Amino acid sequence: SDKGIKVGSIYSFRLDPKAIEGLTFAGFDILSVTNNHIFDYGRPAMEDTFSRLKEAGINYVGGGFSEEEARSPVIKEINGTKIAFLSYTNLGSKNWAAKENRSGIAWLTEENVKEDVKKASNKADLVIVSFHFGDEYQTQSNSEQKYFARLAVDYGADLVVGHHPHVIQEIEQYKEKYIAYSLGNFIFDQGFSEETMKGLLLK
């Protein structure tokens, strides 16, 4: 977005809208917008981001102009298989949570995960849940990550994908499903350590 006013810390991020061309060229179909930086330039920049992605034909998940949109799965049908995507975080302010008539993000709570994952599993063949969680620069997941990731699987998730720590964390097989606790960095200019310059792609 190019809208909004910086309201966060010195680590406040806002990317030129032209970056969407790169996302389109690289083949991204869907993005999670649920993270601790989505409000760095306030609600105007967040809403502008949603609108620009929509215009570019890229689906976003975990955020929206209402709670219903933020918590509803995006479902893609690929070769006859329906895949549902959900996304949550609890990093930031609870005031960022989307409400009935207020834009925001899908807030990570036990109730939201249980309800949304169960609904999604009734609509799709596979459910992928994305969590922005964990401790920065820690190479092992913490107890909260394990709790929410396994809870998602318990209620119907087939794959859990984590991000936020900026470094790779372990991949776990739980009830024959997979949990990748942190993929590390994909494209991010944290050149200060070997760990922050590595990332995972899941196939």
C-alpha cells in the first residue's frame, strides 16, 4: 500500500504496490495477511492492501473487511481436489481482530480455530491452516505453538504452516498430518546471520 500513516515502531513495514507485479509473476494465488505488522500503517493501509490484492486476482486469507471474511476459508479447487486455507495470529493487539462491521484480522483463539477448521473440513477435501506465531529467532517451537497446531489437526486440519520466528523450526508428524512450525524467511533482508538467510518451501 501507499496509504496510511506510520503508527508502529522503527520496524514498520509498507511495500510499494508495484510489488504485486512480482507476486503475480512468481505465481502466488493466495496470501496470508495475518501478522503482527498488518497495522503498521493503520487501517487505511491494511484495507488498501486487501483491495489491491483483490484487484490483482490474488486471494488473501486471515483478514478482511468483516469478521466473517477474515475467518472464512478461501477454497481452491485444483485437479478436482478442494483445498481450504485459513490463517490466524495472536501477535499484536486484540483490537486488530475483525468484528462484524469492522475490518481486521482473524484472531487466534481456541474457539475460533475449533469452529473454523471444523466448518472448513466439511467444505473441502484438505484444510491448510497458517499460523503467525512463535518466538523470534528460536529454532524450536514453544508450547503455545504446539498446542494450537495440534488443536487445528485435532479438528480437521491436514497441514499446519507456521511463520514469524524468521528462522526454520522443526517439522512434526502428528496424527499422520504434518506441522511445519516455522518456514523461516523467504525473501527478507535479514543478512545478519546464517539462520535468517535460510527458509523452507513445502511441496
